[in-house]
Amino acid sequence: MIEFDQATCDSRLKSTTLTLSEHRIGVIGLNGSGKSTLARMINGLIEPDSGQVRVNGLDTQRQGRQVRRKVGFLFTDPGAQLVMPTVIEDISLSLRHRYQNKKERHAAAIAALERFDLVDLAERSVHQLSGGQRQLVALISVLAAEPEIIVADEPTTLLDLRNARLVGDVLFSLEQQLVLITHDLELVERSERVLIITDGVVTFDGDPFKAVRQYRASI
Amino acid sequence: MSQLSLLGLYRPDSTFLHRTRPGPKLLALFVLSLAVVLIREAWFSITALALVLGLVQFSRMSWLALWRSLRMLLIILGFLAAYHAWQNGLWHAIAVVIGILALIIAAAVLTATTAVDDLLDTIVCGLGPFRRIGVNPEAVALSFSLLLRFIPDVAERAYETRDAARARGLDRDLRAYLTPLTIRVVARAQLIGEALYARGVGETLHAKGVEDNEKAEST
């Protein structure tokens, strides 16, 4: 459960009060509308200037660390998110605090790859991956930390159609609560609730199909 | 893959060098560096180079990959050699430049035969005793791995920027190259910092600043 309680962030997000408890939530809006700001406020990457953001009861300002353990964040560009030279090392990094023992950590990282049939990529350099593979590996790294909520900031924007579908399917197959910021209107229709953000204000909140229709009409 | 891949050379294999722990390899590299610097004789540098080239063959490294990553450096070493030959004589130039070349290749052999994760563990282990005087070994190890991961990334951005400048016919304008490159690299660094923060990487290392911050805020 994600709660915005009159949360503001200078001019990027005006006072917003929301309770996000649905399993699949979509966020759409033009470039610069404040979507990414909203997304980053959920895991405390951006803290509210006034008001509060709470995730499962934890305040993102005072308990930022615990919040970030619960919220996995998937960036648009997986190249920036993958910080280790090889795939297995990057996934191991997410597992570092849970498994002190290197063998156990390695086994857990392999298991995480197995879940998505990507064990072949384990020793691959992150430079050698295709865009789709990179985003999947980034997602696996995020999932390895066992978050309760996934926030994905335009995860399919840089991908071709096939990979965009693949990453979308994977995201919607997860058990975690998902907050998906996207320009992919087809994908966002698969959520249960969609927010439209315009100039830092939530201007629509409700049924995905209605949201997409209204969004198209507004442009 | 990027052209500057000196640091992305790691290839899993099972040669003796791959199986040797990173500790002894680092120590050997350290001793060799010290010897080359202290002895500074042409015969020694040439012997060192021959030895190191033997190691390249022995570790089944890709000669092509090595050549590609050294190409640019060879030009710089060429200038350095010319300068030393002019200032201090041919033998001194050979001693210095061949010595540097041998050390660079030795370092390449180390990275080609050592997984970064192993290297990190070794650094963490080696820095353990310094914990008492306030050194955080995990943070040091992480900075090393980030360095290794993102040097090729910066190089990629450099090529990208050069191409962009060329496409606009500005290939001789240093400002049209360096200004956007600097901005891009800094922007990239910010994004990577954000990603690290989102993944809680700095925090699992008990990044002091963040903890203090949270304490201050919660009181």
C-alpha cells in the first residue's frame, strides 16, 4: 500500500493525496508532467517538500532505508542500473546483504536467472547484452532483493516491440504490487487503475480504458 | 562491446591463472611493479615484458582483444618513448616504456583471469585491518568495481559524442566535443548514483552519511 498524503515536490508535483492499494497501477502523462517525480517519491529517491509519502506504513523520509528494501525500482535505461561488469556479479550485488557466504550468494543468483531461463547469460559482460536482455537482467537484479513493490519508470521505452512485450509480460506476471510509468498505452490498459498526470497534478484516476481514451482525446 | 575494453576482458576459463586466488595475483602484480620501478634497467623491463607475454599466452587470453585495448595506449607510449630517448637516451626509454607496457599487460592478465566479485572479496579481506581507523572496505571495493564497470561506459559516451560532433561537421572543434561529453558523463553519473541508491547498495554498506541523516531526521 502506497499513500501520498498532501505530498508536494516544488513545481514538479503539486499537493497530491492518493492511496494506491491495487495490484497493478499504471501512470501516464506527457514528458515532464511529473510521472517520474511521482515514481521516485515512492522509494524516497525524491523526498516530498511537504506532506508525506508512506509505503506499507513506512515514511519515505524517516525510514528511507527500509522503504527502499521494500520497493524495487526499474529504470528506463538498464545500462545505468547494471553497475557490475558481469550479469552474475550484478545480481550477486543485490544479494550481498542477505547472503554473506559467497557460494550461497552465487547459488541464489543462478537460481534467480533460472527462473527466467537466462542462466546462459550468467558470465556475460553487461556490455554484450541486447537491450531486452539488459532490461530483463536489471529486473532480475531488482527481484533478487525480494521487494514487495516494483516501481518501473518507462521500462519498455528503449526496447523494440518484441522485447517491450516480453518485459511487459514479465512485469504483469509478478506477484509484487506494480506501479508502471509508461508511454505504452496498450500495456497500461492491462492495469487495474490508471493515473494521468498533467503538469504535476493527477487529472484522472480510475478505469484504464477510460484513462487511455481521455488521454488520447486530450492531445 | 566498446572499443576500450581493457577492463572488460574477463573470460571465465580454468587455466592455472584463473584458479589462482586474486590475493597472490595482486601481490605478484605489486611486486613486479615495484621491481620494474626500482630496477629501471632495459634488460629487466624486456624480461618482464617477455614473461608477461608468456602469461597472456598461458592464460588463453584473446590476443586480438588485448591488441584492441592497447592500440590507443601504444600511441601515448610512443610519444613517451620518443621523449625519454631524446632526454635520457635510448636505453632509459626502453627501460621506462617497455616496463610500463609490461605492467599494463600484466594488469590486463589479472583482469582477464579474475572475476570482479573475487577481486572485491580480496580487497574487502585485505582492507579488514584498516576498519579500525575508519576505512570501510566494502565501500572501497564498491568504488573499485564501479570504476571497472564504467570506464568502458565513459569511453562509449566519448565515441558517441565524437560521432555527434562529426555528424554536424564540428570534428575539429574541441569545445563541441568536450563540453557535451562532460555534461553527458556527469548526467550519467547522477543516474548511476540514483540507481545505486534505489538498490540500497550504499546503504547495505552502512554509508555513514545516509545513516546519520536518517538518525537526524528521525529525532
